[in-house]
Amino acid sequence: MERLGGYWLFNLRTKYKLTDNIELFGKVNNILGRKYKTFGTFADADEVLGDNYSNRRFVAPGTPREAFIGIKVSY
């Protein structure tokens, strides 16, 4: 069984302070949209997926590209 491959991710985070109490922020994860796997294990697949499925390897996909923006207000 082949091993899970390594991967590099590029993320970006920024913030801008409007006043002493208000800050704008933004974040983008996985800028390049890389497809990767974060975890792998073996299990009896036929118990869940039925008799036609014989591959015992399960992998968890990594998070796709995502972006966030927001406002932080402090008192």
C-alpha cells in the first residue's frame, strides 16, 4: 500500500486597524487549491459500503480553498 504524500499549503492573513477599537481582517487558506490527504487508516469497508467494496484504505481529504473576512470590535 502506498504512503500518503507530503504537501505544502500557502495561506494568507491580513488585518487593518481602522480605529483603536475597530479592525478589519481577512484570511485565505490553501490559496493554490491544492488537493491533499491529511489522514489514512484501514478498516472493513464492506460493513458500511456493502459487499462490492473491497478496498480497506480510507483517507481524509484536506480542506479546499476557503476565505474569511470580518470586523473585530474591542471595548
